[in-house]
Amino acid sequence: MKYTLMVNEGPYQHQSSDTAYHFAKAALAKGHEIFRVFFYHDGVNNGSRLSVPPKDDRLVQKQWSDLAQQHGIDMVICIAAAQRRGLMDTAEAKRQGLDAHNIAPGFRISGLGQLIEGSIESDRTIVFGD
Amino acid sequence: MAVKKFMYVNRKAPYGTVYALESLEVVLIAAAFEQEVTLAFLDDGVYQIVRNQNPKLLGMKNFSSTYKALGDYDIKQLYVERESLIERGLTEDDLMDITYEDEGDDWAEKSSLTIVSRAEMAALMAAQDVMFSF
């Protein structure tokens, strides 16, 4: 089956990102396809490469980056939500005249249309949120 | 592209968290995809469409007028759960006039709001292809 996942909460603060990650891993292991993971609300913070959790904790952002790299998953951060919360890729930072960018590998910034398109293209859409 | 039935479920108050505002942003984008769009308001989400909102003292933007514009985006199916209204001491009269122009009826202005019971809401949800919950 083809899935689109939506992650609506930030890392560490809330379990939804972990749950979505474990779901994605399990689905892939069973031979299903993850068409897209869309990060919205505070979920965009899952795409920051500047997160430094304590050494004995899981690396939420890196888990996603690694999963995307291993399985070629399309991971999209909503641009409107990202702009509010200070998530930038190089192009967006330049466009806004900002001195830094912080998006983690495997993520890309795009619009909400990607969420709707993902839901049209996929057999199931699953929302992980509060 | 196949047309799917999309439902946007609004469960949270309009201010206090950003969910309601950002839910509306998804709905407005979704309108461009020519899918069947339905909005549901339940739990504290019914406060999103209450009249005379004034979040000025909170320093928040009053975005409630956007709900009134949904008809212009061809979004005209807004379902409100009756039990959620009653539990909060609200009636239909406390809700904004949210309307659309019916092109099949000489552009007559009609209400986009339908008050439904919890059981009817459950049946509506069961009939959807895609549900987003905010």
C-alpha cells in the first residue's frame, strides 16, 4: 500500500514524530511504500540539523534523515509553517536575507499542495499529531 | 486525477494554539485541487466559527472572516456537531453567518453550516477518503 504521512508535532516535545518514524520503518519493512512525509505545524522542527540532544537519547532528526537516505523517501517541510518557526534552506535564507540556514539532509521545503497531492496519490493518509 | 472526499476536522479553539489558523491555510490550498472538501467543527473547534471574535487584547490576528470567504473557494459543506455546541452553552445563533452562492439556484445565498448530531458526524467521517485532524 502507498502511504502519505503527516507529522504535526515537534521532536522530543511530543511523541508523534517518533510514532510516525516507527510506523514508516515498519511499513517499509513489510514492503509498503511511503510516498511522502509532510511536516506541518511544529512538526517542521523535525527538519532542523542543529538539534543536539543528550548523548543517551535518540536523534529524532537524524533518524528521519537516515530513513530518507536509505529508502529515498520524499520528506517535505511546509514552507509557511517553516517560515514562522525559523526553518530555512539555503535558497530561502538567501531570499529572506538571513545569515543562516538549518535544514537537515533529506528534507526539502515546499508548499501545502504537496500534502494534498500526496493524499490524492496515496492509498492512505495518516496524521500523527496531538 | 481522481476526486477524493477530504474532511478537515477542527477540534481546537481558534486562539491559544496555532492549529485553527494553520488548518485554514491547508483548506484554502486544498480548494485549488478540485477535490470534495468538507469541514467539521467539534469539541472546542466550534469556537472557531463563533461570531464577534475579538482577539485584539491577545495580540493575535483575527482570522475569523476567512471562514466567511470559504464559499468563494467553493467550500460550502461545514458541519458542526450539536453536542459540542450544547456542552459549551452555545446555540446556532452564536455562530457566524457563513454562506455560499448556489449557482444551481440563480446564485441564491445559502448557509454553508449544517448542525449534525454526534452520530451523524461519525457517519460523515466514515464516508471520507482522507481526513485531516487539527
